[in-house]
Amino acid sequence: MRDHDIVVYGATGFVGALLAEYLAGHSPDGLRIALAGRSADRLGAVRRRLGVDWPVIVADANDPDAMAGLASSARVVVTTVGPYAKYGRTLAHACAAAGTDYADLTGEVLFVRRSIDENHELARSTGARIVHSCGFDSIPSDLGVHVLHQRVSADGAGKLTDTTLVVTSLRGGFSGGTIDSMRHQLDAVRGDHDLRRIAASPYSLSPDRAAEPDLGRQPDHGSLRGADVDPALRGTLAPFVMASYNTRIVRRSNALRHFAYGRSFRYREAMSVGTSPLSPLIAAGTKAGLAALVAGLSLPPTRFVLDRVLPKPGEGPSERTRREGHFTIDIYTRTTTGARYTARFRAQGDPGYAATALMLGEAALALAVDRETLPATEGGVLTPATGLGDALVDRLRTAGVEITSRILSDPSGKN
């Protein structure tokens, strides 16, 4: 028997403390939770602030023995310590080896690709579920398409084809941790052609690139006409900053499910910038701004300036800002029978902090408490849809997250 049901690694960081607070308020009685990190004093302060008697574990992310001991002590490890390419590899591997379920918040393509290569078969042999990206990256995307697929399948309306996620509204801060992960990935690909190729490939996280259908170019940061996504949408849609990561997670889910969404499934993400006549200019400006941010972080002189103004790792917004944040995401699809469907994923709370703490907390609880309702799998490096599925959907709905799906039109008249 393991000593702990859940270990929160990184509990002294900004998001880690929010996660610990969420678990303190929403875990069932008797669940054995521990707090872990590098500083006993800081862990003790978190424990006192929460008013819990959870044990603390002092462990350094770069110490293989410490990570192995932490992993073997727990049924589930949930970590907020990033950038994951720098601090996450040892822990993910230790969990895969120990048969310990694992969840994190990564949005780093290169880290997840390496985790797949190092841990997938090992985790399958031990039964561990290594579930990356259990926050705003990439639960709304991955579970949104999951429920859309379920609705289409239940209606007998064929398979998914052109599918587009639209960030309809969003209010919240930009995470310093996300910025730091972007810095590290840009540093990693500089001068390395192979890593640049992996980062750029739309199928970089697929289990078998050769098995993927040839669907042509799938750009992540283009502008779209709203009407090309759905006849009811107006204006021009701008690129969504997280698209280059989320799209790869969703495509991995489809491949891990043996292309259950369809072999003609094309997926992209965009962001609404309003319906005024200026929306094409705003969308173009957003695209240019994203390109400028990447270029600025890639060059030492401009990075020096940006580092002084962008959010730092470990920083976060005020309690009021976190509470008043929100997001609404709508996903549109056309099916092989010509029907059109949509799904909605909406939550209250700053997406990168309050809502992410809720999503990651419920993912950890699903792994620890809902074993019988998790998707059937031998384990491996999974996605939220393939590793958590309906168990997490049900938990999020109970927690107040709106996750719905509906038909928009069906030319066959069957639905």
C-alpha cells in the first residue's frame, strides 16, 4: 500500500499553492494528500495557511533518487513545476517506472515528445497513466472535441471532418510560467534542425506519424473568416496563442483512439476579436504580435527588454482578478454526413490560474478516486481525453464547468 493517495509537487509555487488550496476544499474525507517541494519551511507555511495536517516531502526535481522515492510513495503525483523540459523529465520517468499515475500542466511540445519516447512503453508495462496538459492547456480543447465526438457518434452522424475551436471570450492574465516555457523551447530549437522540425510538425505528438492520414498543410496561426467556420459566425478570427500546442494534443487523442474521430479529421484553433469592420485588422495585428513576441524572445537584445516587462515565473494575479476571470470556448465541426455540430466549454475564473487549478485538481481526484470509470487503457503517455475521459468530464460539470454539445443542422433530417 502506498503512503499517499496524491502528492502535490511544487506546492510552494503560485499555481501549486492554488492547487493545494483547491484540493483542501474539495477532496473527500480520508484522502491522503502530501505536499512536496524543495523547501521544508515553505511547505510548512503552505500547510499552516491551509489549516491541514498533510505530510510534507522535501525532494529536488533534479535528484533521481528523490524523484523515485516520491513516485513510489504515491498513487498519484500531480506537478506544477516547470518549465517541464528542465524540471519535469526525472519525475515523469520515475512515475512511469513506479506505476504511479501522473498529471501536469505542460504546454511544451518538445517535453511531451521526449516523454512519449522515454516513458510510453514503460508506463504501459507498469500500468501508469502519464497524463500531460491538464490545465487550460489542453483540457478545454481535448475534452471539448471528446464530447463533440460522443454526440456525433450517438446520433449516428458519421465522423468528424473540419473542426475548429474558437475562443469566444476570455478574461485573465498571461502566465509567467507559460512565458518561461516558451523561452526554454526557443532556446532548445536554436541551432538544432531536428528539434525545430519536431516543434513545427502538426503531428509531433502522434504515436506513429506514418499512420497519420495525409490531410495537407495544417497551419496553427492563420487568420480565418468566421463564416468559413460556421455560417453564423461573423468577422475575422485571429490566431490563438495556444493553438500550436493544443492541436497536437487533440491529434494525439485521435491517433491513440485508432482515429475514432475520423481519418478526415482536421483540427485548428482560433480566437474571436469581434465582428466589427476592423476585425480583419485586429486579427492581422494579433498574428503580427505573436510573431513579434517569438522573435523578441529569440534574440538576446530584445529578450533582455521583454524579460523586464513580461510576467515572471511564480508570479500571478490578485485574488480578485483570478475570481473575475472567465473563458468561453466553442468548437464547431462538420461530419461526413454533412451535419454540423458544436460543443461549448465555459468556466468562471482566470483561465491560467483559478480555472487551471480547478481542472488540474479534478484531474488528480479522478485518477485517485474514480479508477473504475476511467477509460480502459494499459497505461502509457496519454492525453486528458484518453487518460481521464468521461470521469473528468463528469467531475468538471459537477464543479460548475459548462460542457455541452448540440446539433446545428443535419441535411439528412435524421437528427
